[in-house]
Amino acid sequence: MLKVGKIDVFYGKFQALWDVSLNVGEREIVALIGPNGAGKTTTLRTITGILKPVQGKITFNGTELSKLPPHRIAKLGVAAVPEGRQLFEKMTVYENLLMGAYLRRKKDVEDSLEFVYQLFPRLKERRKQLAGTLSGGEQQMLAIARALMLKPSLLMVDEMSLGLMPKLVVTLFKVIERVREEGISILMVEQHVESVLRMADRGYLMEQGRIILEGTGEELLESEHVRKVYLGL
């Protein structure tokens, strides 16, 4: 479904990614792990079209994304949950959800609303509440739900668990598995390395802008480097 092939990405004169390649297949959960500053968020921003590779190619279901603007990429079915949530804080929960569906026909929106309300009943209860007044966990639910309103084929999630209580993190991981059951592929950047690799079909380890390891989730969990550096074993 998604093929990232040997991309180099710069911020001005600073090179952030070197020769990065990764794939996401249909109904797969793929983890992208690594330390802060490794280039994980840059990779997601490049896939969504916010950044452009100076070399290499990105394709989604056979369509090259590298030169498309972000709204065209979203319309193809690529949705992102950004790090830090980036909600419209002075708009209601309901209005934020509608913003996620801005590329869709009005008559198709109700089905998506029903779906996200089933995933997150709390959002239905708080649909008239301003997004900025929600708890951190509720805001993360809203960020995920807003992306799902696009009805994507690929959902990319950046640091879903950041700053959340462990109990809520477990709940959100279960939501991600439910989303996959709906036929949506998922690319996750995640600091909870063990949890995401246990759930993921495959994973990539990124350090200093390069992919240095790849394999199944189980293979990465058994990697001596991952166990020593990221799991403290």
C-alpha cells in the first residue's frame, strides 16, 4: 500500500533523513521506533506532503505522493494524528470532528461520526464541549477520531501515548487494533517500544535519520540492540 523508497529529506541545509525506505501493507500495523530526534516525525511529515524529499520516491496504492500537496494526499486516504494533537481548542468536539471530514461529502459524514462515537463514547458525551477544556486523554481520543473522520486507508499516529496514564495507553492500543480490524493500515511512531512491537506486524528502528534495523515486531523485540538500548534488558 505505502512504499517509501530511499528518500533524503532536508530542513534548509540540514539533512534530516538519509536513504530511508519502509513499506506498509494492507491491514498491517507497522511500528517506527527510535530515540528523540531520529527523524521519525520527519518521515511522517514527508509522507503527508508537508516536507518534500530531494531524492527518492513515495507511492501510495501506485500513486506517487512526492510532488502532491497535503490535501491531495489526504484525499487519497492518508490521515495523520500529529504529535501534540494540534486540535482546534476553541472549537467543540463535534466541530473538530467535522474538520477531519472536510474532504468528504456531507451525506457520508454521519456514518463516520457513528463509528468514532462507538470507538470513543466519551467524545459523544462531550460533543458540545470545547476541545481545549478536555483532559489530555480525551484530547488524544479526539485527535485520533478526527483523523478517522477522513475514512482513511492508512492512519499514521505520532506518539499516541505521550504524557498519558498507563491505563489509558492500554485502552488506546486496543482502539488501534480495532481500527485495523476495520481494514485500515497503521503506521505508528511510538515511545512505548515493547507495547507497540508486541502489537505490530513489522517494525523499523531509526537512528540519526537512517533505518538501521527492520523485521517483524517479534524479531525487533529479540534484537540485542533493541533490548539493551530501548528496553533496558
